[in-house]
Amino acid sequence: MRSEDNRSRRPGSSRLFAVSAGAALSVAVAAILSACGGSGGPSTGESSLGGSSGDSPEVECVGSATDVGLGDGAVCADNGFRPTADDFSFPNWAGVQDQDGGDGFTLDTLVRLYGASEVCVDGIAAPCEPTPIATQTIEQWSSALAGGRCEGMATLSLRYFLGLDQSGVASTVELSRPNVSLEQEINYWWSTQFVDEVKAQAAESRTKDPVTLTKELASGLTAGLGYTIGIYDEGFGHAVTPFAVTKVDPGYVIHIYDNNAPGEIRRITIDEATNTWAYDQAAQNPDAPGGTATAWSGSTGTLELTPMSARSAPFACSFCDQGDSEGAATTKGYLSVNLAAGGSVGDPAAGLLIATSDGRRVGVAGGVVVNEIAGATYTVGKGGLGTSLVNVELPVNSTEYSIEIVSADGRESPADIDTVVSVASPNGSLTTVKSRRTVRPGTGAGPGAGAPLEIDADAGIAINNDSTTDADVAVATNRERVQTALPPAGRLKQRDRGGSADISATDASGAPIVERSIEVKPFERLAPGVVPSTSVGGTNGRPGGTAVNGAPSSTVVRSSSTVARGSSTTSVVRSSSTTVVRGSSTTSVVRSSTTVTRSSTTAVPRSSTTTVTSSTAVPLPSTTTLVSSSSSVVRSSTSVPRSSTTTTTVAAP
């Protein structure tokens, strides 16, 4: 336990170590840029430190690391955070123990992220009736909690330390579980990894090498800024809290709080000569008997640094109705395919392999990630405790795709695992398939070969249940939702008809299960071969980093655009309904049908990132992701204001 004098320090009064003049200039420029962007200044711990590989600040390391309990070497930066005082006393935990108001992902949290106007039917907050697509999103994100809450614990513990939120106790370590308000606060900050603004910042950092990121971290810590670190290996990802950097030959040591191991100072080592990192105490599942620690390592693309400034609400909602006039086409231009899969400790991670009719692929093939599709991105998320999270974005340009769920390292899983795949279409629909299956190496055979999912040239979706048990399928828009059980060898098709989607499902004999049409938004397809200009990406990397492709050695920039949430008054008739199909019976529940008048001139900026493209095959990449699955929805009768300055006080139980 460090001294009381040291424990009381916060940004502006924490122990600071000297940096060179060049580094100080970089910090000052970053502070000015972030202030212009409205994301706070150094005194709040919320500024983003910019810079790219090659222009990292030169950090001066002085003072004995031994004197401050950090082992050998000299101190480059130390913000004063320490486990045993500033960490949580309980470890990261997996799963949902109490969905109804306990530790599950709730409607309250989704409203807090995006606002009632985006999440609730007709924008009515009290009581909030979630739109069908919001309901499905809550179910997806709830299942992702099966992998743990590392991102939320890494973020919230630091926010308490920096004084950005109030814990209600003298030291964070005094908080304990069960504590509903604390658990919900952890879930909220966990979910920020899925918003576009945070994903863009994380992706940008993955374009930088480990030594550059370490120097930027040291300068940022000295300036009082806050960061979380993401690390990736073997198809999995994890989030930790960095608080100090020391210089120890042959490179640096990043001292971290790992929420899988409360009360301990853990270390990520940076080898300056090889420009690689290593963490020998990574854990896939510390809840398993005796724990399961594995050594992780990597290079550029497998280590990320996310500034606290990226997590400033309100966030732009990627799945919400964007305020288009009725009948107006969207120009999204891409499909988002997401996977969440869970297995036992030691099982291979799951991944995706997507192929076109002419043999181009993106995803895991032979244990490495390949990307041969211009405009596509493949990212692995921070699933945490043995849960695989993957996101792939595909251009919608009259290309057909097959989608396989595969083993990420080439091994076959010893038993069936739970998998959930979702496809977010440019027409505003979200299709989710939950099934149990054995994952094995993929074939990459392309459309027409019986892959579990296929996308046609018009962005229509075909689902082939190749598992031995029923697959739960749901299709949702902001207006309607259809759910059905698809038996083994059953087939479901969803085809866009310009403002509606026809859904038909048959069993193995071809007998109909469901025939339904739901309202969707029309969209403009890109011309064949055209790459969308608003695609998120990062760089190729070894297990981690986003695999992005286009013309070899070219640069694809996701445009920095402003999306207006409607600049004119528009009447929108919203009908929120859910149809549940089981066998030959159909139950339709109409939630509401109301005409609302919308007037909005709010401009919501979209994040911009630069991605370096390559056609090189690389072992497993990483990042953050949207997820998928099924669980119950907690409805709320209260609304949370969309404010970037709102803080929540969590009292000790």
C-alpha cells in the first residue's frame, strides 16, 4: 500500500517526470486539438494525444522505479494509480446472473448511450418501449457479457481515479458486489467499446507500433490523461488499465491493473529492438479451477491505446433510424457481419471466413487472416474470458458472399459451441442467427456451396441451418420484428423489395414455416466493384489489428462526414411489432402505431480514421466489435439525459 500522500494525487498534482521539449510540444498541440473538438482538456483526463508512427514524443525517464514500488529501471511516467486502492476488489466476471435489473445489459443503458429519441418507439421516454431493432441489440449485447466486462472495469476504475465520476467511497477498492448501481455502471462503460466513436479511436491507435504507443502513453500519463489498453492474441482480446511506464532494458515496461487479478500490479513488456510487446499473465478464463494463464505477445496491430476522450456521450447510433424522410434511400454502402461465440477453456477461438463467387476471401483461412476483398475489414474484439467477438464489414456493390463460421487457429472444437451471427443490412434490418455447432477450418467455397449464410447481389440474406439442432432466427427493423425456430436443414430467405423485406422460411422437406413481409428503408447500392467511402478500418497485424484490403499498398480513408438527423419536419408513422413463429402458428403482437412529427437540425459527426491496406495474409487480427445473441430485455420507465457531463455516483452497498 502506498503512502496516503501519494494516494491523494490526481491529474495536476500526481507525480510527474520530465519529458523532452519535443514531447512537451506534442502534448500541448494535442490539448489544443482536443479542445477544438470539444472533448475536454488535460485537467479532466479526457484529452486525446495525437501523433502517428514516426513522430512519437521522446520520453525522458528519471527517478528510481524501485522507490515507488515498480521494480527495476527508471520511471518515465506514473499517474499515481495503484491496485489495492484504486482498483476493484472483485475480479472481472462472466455471464449475466440477474438480467432483470441486476448485472444484465438493460434498456436504460442503451437509452443512456444513444438517447430515448433513437431507442424508444416514437421517442417517448416514459415509459420507453424499445424499437424492435433496439430490443434485438439489447439481446445481442447481453450475450456478449458471457465473455466478461474487462472493458467496463478497466474504464470505470480509471474514471473514478481521475475524478471524472464519483464512486461514493474514499477508495474504489472499498466497493463490492453485489451492487446493482455499480454493476450497471460497469456495463455502461463496457458497452462503449461498441460505439463508432470509440472504435474509430482504437482502430487509429492500432496503426502505430508498440514503441510509439508506449511513448505516447508515457507523455499522456504525465499530462494527466487517461487511457485503456487493448491486447489481442490467439483470436481473443482483453482490456486493462495502464498507470505507469518505466525504462528497463531492452525497452519499456507498462504497469497495468488487470481486472482479472485485483490487488496486483501486472506488467506488459515492450522490446524496443524488435518493436514487440509481451504479457505473460494473460488469462482466458480466471474463473476456471486454478485459473488459466497464458502468455500473449504481438507487434503492430495487436496493441491499442484508447483515450478517455473517445468515450464522451452522446454517441451516434449506428442501428437507429437516422431521420430519413419516408421513402428516402440511405447510402450506407456496406453490410456489417458480427459473430459472438463461446466455448470451453482451451477451445479454439471462432472466426468467420467470407468468400465471393470469384474466389476472393476475407477472414480466417488456414489459421491466418486474409483479406482479398477491396473495401472489406475484418476485426477481432475484446471478448475477454474465452468469448470470440468478430466484426466484418463488406461493401454492397452487387457482390455475392458466402459466410462460414470457422476455427480461428485451424483446430476443430472438441464439442459444439454456442454461436450467434448477425447481419446489419444497409436497408436498416438486423438479422440474427443463434445456433450450436462444431467449428472447424473453413472451405471458402463461395456462394451456392451450402454455407450457413449467403448474401446475394441485392443484399438479400439466405440462412441454411447446417447444425444438428434448431437455430433461432430473428429479423428486426425499427418498425417490426419476426422470430422463428429454423429446424436442421431448414432455410430462410430475406429479400429486399425497395421499402419492404420479404421473409420466407421452409423446413428440410421444403414445407413453409413462415411467409412475412416487413417494412425496411430503401438503400442505394454501389456500382459493381465500388468501395464505400465510409468504412471503418485499421491495419493488418499479427493477432490483432484490423485486416483491411483494397488496392495493394494503397490508403483508404473513411470520410469524416456529418450526418444530420433530419433538417426538416417529417411525419413518420411507426409501428413497433413482433411476430413470433413456432411451427405453423403465428402470434403477432402490435406494440403501437402512432404518427409523430419530427423536427431536428442536430448534426452528429461521424468519426474518421485512416486505414493502411494490404493483401498480405496475417495471423488473427483484433479490435472491438458489435456482438450478438439472445436474452431478456429489461424495460425502463425513466429516461437518461444525453449529456457528456452527466456523472453517476455509485454508493457502497
